[in-house]
Amino acid sequence: MHTDGLSINLATVREQWNLREAVEACLRHSITAVAPWRDQVASIGLAEAARIIRSNGLRVTGYCRGGMFPAADAGGRQAAIDDNKRAIDEAAALGADCLVLVVGGLPPGSRDIEAARRTVAEGLAAILPHARACAMPLALEPLHPMYAADRACVNTLAQALDLCDQLGDDVGVTIDVYHVWWEPGLAREIARAGRNDRILAHHICDWLVPTRDLLLDRGMMGDGVIDLPGIRRMIETAGFEGPQEVEIFSAQNWWKRPGDEVLRTCIERFNSVC
Amino acid sequence: MHTDGLSINLATVREQWNLREAVEACLRHSITAVAPWRDQVASIGLAEAARIIRSNGLRVTGYCRGGMFPAADAGGRQAAIDDNKRAIDEAAALGADCLVLVVGGLPPGSRDIEAARRTVAEGLAAILPHARACAMPLALEPLHPMYAADRACVNTLAQALDLCDQLGDDVGVTIDVYHVWWEPGLAREIARAGRNDRILAHHICDWLVPTRDLLLDRGMMGDGVIDLPGIRRMIETAGFEGPQEVEIFSAQNWWKRPGDEVLRTCIERFNSVC
């Protein structure tokens, strides 16, 4: 079984290992691409995280995550912009392919999702010059509509690409099958993303039936209903050649298993069903 | 507090009352529009349900529900079509404004959502002549994408309206704020629905943050983040003059409270926040 084209988003094993342990485990399993989260980097320090990644020749398929632009007031919105600039710096220090952005939902007390969307567009425009100066592509991740209120008010690939068109170059999308598998016109939108060189990352996992928790019940590839090979073909046909990155939040199942079992299973499923 | 323009979907009090009891309770609270479910009608019998509704002069803002077209084989698909024709007959016997359709998700073992969508279109085309013969409008209800796998593969108002355009006259949509509040371009799509006289029903409830269950944790109006007056204005501006129909599935909260308290709260919130 091969591991070429496989990346592990380190959230998948966040309950088992810190960044150093997770990297060592990935290397044991011949996995040479990872995607760390900011808290995982912070807990061992940015310099040490960068050293571990470079000394092991790892590819960083994305740095998770910036975004979260909407806030209750102007001070909060500026703080989000400043924090995103720091995230860009960290992503650059790690040599990441892109900074993944989960844009944020409704600010506290608000019911105006269109206002939140305008705040997101403004926040992105505000950080884009810094991203360009750091040569760090911004990868907007449209999130499933069930997160529209509390995590991301950008909820379809079509909407994310409209936003990219508004912003110009150096911004693209993270296509996570969990969020977009249901989207009407998905094939068309993936092709559109490819034509404009907007595909920056490809996340995989599966949608379980039933899904028992809105956030922490993602499935291992093959255990759900997503047509993973079908979407993979669309993404490859659109010109994206990067790894498929496994990102599974699973409080009751995969986070409770030994990390090596999780990685073994990721590799098996990557070879058999993706 | 008034109850003009308020309808109660009887799922909202399904754990408290049968159809007869629910109707009596609605009348006690001066509510003269309801929307019953097929199982509620079946449990007292169609003739008796129709008698109760007519003798009390109730408006039936929708009959819930037909749909569920995808199936594992041709026999299953034909059975669904036949069952939908019976649902049309029942809706006509009850004098309903429309038959609400939840179209169905992936058939067992399938990961092909586009095939499911084609089955839905075929099923609708197959029942439409019977609906026309019975003068019973079909009200497609786009369901939130979190139900794409197991309940409905029609997940946006835009997609539902495309399907309506394909089918022609006598088919329209149920706009349930719970399912579409997050939809990018919602105002545009509601206006489009109005232009083509496609709005057949308007369901209300609220999206709670956090939402603890994908199916049975809908909120009372005002307890969540949906801009109910904003969407109501869009729908009224688009020309729909029917009642707002309260439909709340709430296993841990509203289904556990006395039915009269639920109805009182519906009326209060209808007057204060909708």
C-alpha cells in the first residue's frame, strides 16, 4: 500500500499526539505530508515546529487555520485581521502550501448573515496584501451550511469562488468533501475552480448516516456516503495535483483509538476507497 | 395578540395530541389553520380527519408529506410513485392548499446523489398528471444539506426552483426558514419563486446555536439566529399571502411541554418576533 499523495491533517490525531509525536508517527507510516493546527504549533513553539517539519523534509499541505472575521465591533474585527496576519507569518515560517481559512459565522447577537458575509469579504481584502507579500496563498474553505451560524458563513464552493473572483489572485479554495459533497452543480464548480487555478487543498473524510454530532462525528473514508473517487476525479481533472489530506474530527470513535491504528486505517482506506 | 396568518403544523405537538385533540386545542387558542401529517390522519382515519377539518372550517396549509422517490430498485421507485398518488388523493380529501414533498435522499448502498436527483425528477414527472387531475399543487421542500443523504437530495431553493422550471406548472416550493436561511442568494431566489407563482407554503421555527441533534432540535421562533422578519418580508414581497406555519421538531424541549404551553408560546412569538 502506498502513501504517495496522502497527507494527514493533524486534527485527525489531536487527542492522541502532540505535533512532534504525530510527525514521528506519520514518518513511521511513510507519510510525508501533514497539516498542523495553530494550537498544535503553539504548544511546542513555532520555531521548533518549523525545525521538525524542515529537518524531516515534510510537505505542509495547509496550515489550519485563519479566518473568523466577523466580530461584534470594529475592535474585534481589527483584532481578527491582525491575528490573520500572524497566521500568515506562521504559515510562511512552516513553509505551508496555503493558509486555510474558516471565515467565521454570525457575531454574537446578530441574525444578519449577509452583513457577516460582507465583513468576511472586507477582512480578506485587508489581509490579502500581507499574504501576497509573504507569498502565502489564502485557501477559503466553504463549510457545510450546518456551520453557517457559528463557524463559517461561506457555505458553498460556488459562493467561495464568487468571493475569490471578487478578491483577485493569490486566493483560492480548500475543497473538503465533507462540506461540499451534497452541493448541486459541484462538478461544474470544481471545474471552474480549476480553470482559475483556485484549488489549493483537497480534504477527505466521510459523511456518516446517521451523523450523531454536528461537529465531531466525521467518518473514516469508506464508512459513509460520499463518492470519494468521483470527487477526486473531478478535482484531478481540474488540474489539482496535491495530496488528499485526511481530516477527521471524531470524538467518539477515531479520537479514542490508538493513533497508529488511525494512521494504518487512513492508509488502507486511501488505497482502497479514495 | 392575534392569530391571523398563523398555522400550526401538527408535528409541533405530535407527542402531546392526536389530530382531533390538536385541532380542538388550536381552536381553543383561536388558531384556524393547521397542517397535519399522514400518520396523524391515518391514526384516526381519513374520512374522520376530513370531517373534523371541514366541520370546524379549518384551513389546511399543507399536507405532510409525499416524496421519498429514490429506492434501491424499479419496484421500490414505482411503489413510491403509487404512494405519492395516494398522498395526493388524501391531500385533496382534506382540502389542503398543497401536498408538501420531501423528495428523499440516497437509496440504500448508493453514493450517487446525482442519480438520486434524477430519480426525484422522474418521480415528480410521474405524479404530476395525477396532481393536476386532483387540482393539488405539489410543494417541493428543499431540505437543509445536512439531510442530503437520508431525507432529501434537493437542498437549496435555487435547486428546487430549477426542478420546478423543468416540470412546468402546478408545482412550487415550501419555503422553510430552517432549511434555507443560510442560502447564498436567498433574497434573489425567493423573488424568483414569487415571479413564477411558486411559493406554496412558508414554514417557520428557528436555528439554535448550538444545535444538539440534526433532526429533532429545532428552536421556537426567537430562540435562534434566523432573521424571521427579514425572510417574511422577502416572501410577502414576492406575493405569497398565506399563513406562516410553525413546524418544530424538538424531542428534548417543546415535545416535552404541555401542548397548550407550546401553542401559547407559538402565538406569543408569532406576534413578537416573526
